[in-house]
Amino acid sequence: MKITHLISSLDAGYGGPVVALEGLCRGLQEASIVSLQVVSSGASHGGESIAARLSDSEIETFSSEQSARRRSTIVCDSDIVHVHGVWDPAFHDVITLCRHSDTPYIVRPCGMLDPWSLKQKRFKKWLYRSFRLNQHLRDAAAIHFTTGAEAELASQFCRPEQRLIEPNGVFLNDFTTEGSTELRQQW
């Protein structure tokens, strides 16, 4: 099975979604039943990129420039596309390709459908929801929430059978290294 993940950035400075994606990829890779590739739409804060760590794990990564040229091939060669976020315009292009090629896709809203988040830049989000997002969510094979509370807050956007509640994976080894002692002492 070939899974393609789509995320706005591989910059660890973006926080939770990027870190969770790395953990998800590591977990899937340990299951040894999938081939993985990760496509980022290119946004960056200039922080550390997880691309090198993913590549070291034999997970293909593509930047926005690479993926724009190969986007159709990447989507059509995938068994499933997992989209991490909802507002990035590149997501619309990929989801549209998925819908036209009958490639199933999963959307992980990363809290972006919570009422608080929807109030930020309300009018722009309302327009995007009306003309693009609602249809993308209706056609998704699943909506991936990490908690029941997140699913409940976004319940208006999906049917009950679409809800997939799966927490972020946490690798405890990441917190038992020598570096974590320094981190604990500092904080």
C-alpha cells in the first residue's frame, strides 16, 4: 500500500502537526506494510526541517516545487492520500486530483475546524468553506481527529461514519535520551 501525506510544511517550527506527522510515518513504517511519501506545500519558518530525518528512514519527501510538476503522478500512484490541515490552497488542488482520479483521501483538520479557529479571519474561512472545503470534507473517505473532543467540536463538518478518532503517536524513547535530561532541567 502506498500512502501519501500532504502537509503545509516540514518545518518543525510549525509545531504539532509536523511532529505528529513524523511520528505517524515512523509508526506506519514500523508496521512494514506501507510505502510512504510526504509532500509539503513549502511554507517554512526557517526552522529545522524533518525532511532529512524522513529521507534517512527511506520515506520520500517532495517540496512544493517538485510536487507541482509531479502532483498528478504522485496522487494517481497513491492508494490513499492523507491531508494534514484544511486551509492551504495546495490542498484544494491535490484533493481535486484525488476526487477526479477516485483516489481516496483522509483529512486531518489539526484543530482548524474548532469554533475558536473558525472565528479567526471568519469571512475568508466562510468563503473557502462555502466554495471548496465543505465539498472536500463531504467526499473524504474519513476525517481523522486525534481526540473525541476535537471530533465533537467539528461534528457539523462530517458524517458520523467518516469520523476516525486516532490519537497522535508518542514514542517514549524520544523522551528518555540524554537530551531530555537537559530539557527537563532547563524547564
